Amino acid sequence: MAFALSDVSLVQAAIVAGTAFGAAIVGGMAGYGTGLLLPLVLVPVIGAENVVPVIAVSSMFTNAGRLVAMRAFVDWRKVALLLPLSVPLVILSAYGFTRLDERGASLVIGAMLIVLVPLRRWLAHVGFRIAGWQLIPAGGVYGFVTGTSTGAGVILVSFLMAAGLTGPAVVATDAAASIAIGIAKAATFGWNAALPPPVLIFALLVGLATLPGAFVARFILERLPVRLHTLMLEMVIVIGGIGVIARGLMTPP
């Protein structure tokens, strides 16, 4: 449907801005989640066909906010290892997105996310770590998955945790890598062509509403014990996996 800014009431605008701010706090603490929460309020306001381009733009603000707020914690070496395969593979998978079975992919991805928590704990118990060059293929896996899905940032968070990062370093390094990967994904989808001026302006406003959330998240993270933050990340991972599976089950085969 055609979208105009005049279609959005003040109440709807306030709800969207509040949700964007809250989602940015969740995302700033967990490293992902904004893309799972925002569609819940965006679809009724702007229509489903406009949600993807709006989130594509607003996520740039979200990740930029996290990066600025937590830049001191970024592990740039890990970012450099993640990008060589993740960028070309996100381009490849995004290009073939429309040819994939969304229902089957959602079920597989959701199940994998849920398995990641006990798998990560078991691997840590036996001493397994992702280190050095192993982050290169890990980045490729994430790049390929995120090119065909939303909310897949939990996979990158899991890889970074397995690589030994904790607390704000997980969120900051995730944000730095996600900016480059997100630009490649958005460019591949060609969201510029799907962003008429009213949608672009709305996307920019949503993005601006997310910016303060990163600084609130940093304030909270600096006062959270590492063990509590790790437990919180694992809970979000499992909840995210359940959400992806539910979405897949509701998608017609």
C-alpha cells in the first residue's frame, strides 16, 4: 500500500518511537533483538511491505549508536577476521533470497539457535574455543544465514562468545562487524529503490529514536556482572530461536 507520513497518528508515532528506544536497549545489551521487536509495531502502522526497508535503514543507526557508545570495547582483530567471508556470502545469499523456502529455513535456523546455548556450554566444558582463523569461516556462516533471514544477529553473538568475548565487548564487536555486513546486505537487496521519500523519512525517524538506547544499554552493562550478562545473552538466544521457529510454523509451506 502507498504510505504517507500523514497516515501516522501522534499516538502511533509515540508507540513506534518508544518501542524503537526500548528495542535499542535490548539490542544494545544482547547484541541483537531490535529486528525481532520492531516489526511487531511497524506492520500495523506502515504495512508489511515497508518494514524491511525501514529496518534496513534504522539498523544502521542502531549499530552506529552501539559502536559509538561502546567503541572502547571493540576487538578490531576479530572484526577483521569476520568480514572476508561474511561480506561476499551475505551478498550471495541475499541475492538468492527470493528462491529459498522461508518456512523451512526459519525452522532450521530457529532450531539451531536453541541448540547453540547447550552446545556452547558443552564446548566450553570440553575446552573448545573459536580462535584466530576459525572466525573467518564462522563469519561466512553468519553472513550466509543473515542474508536470508532477520534476527540472525544472535548467531554472530554466539560466535563472539565462543571466541572468548564477554560483556560489552560482545555487543561492541558485533556492532562494528554488523555495520559492514548490513551495508552489503542492504545494497544487495536494493532497498534504495524501495524507499520513497515518506518511507525514508519515517525510517530515519525510527533510527534516531534508537540512538539513545545504546547509551542506556552501556550504562546498564557497565554495572552488570559478567556471569549475569552471559546468562541474559543465553536466555535471549533461546527466546529468539523459539520466535524464529514460531514464525516458520506460521508461514504456509
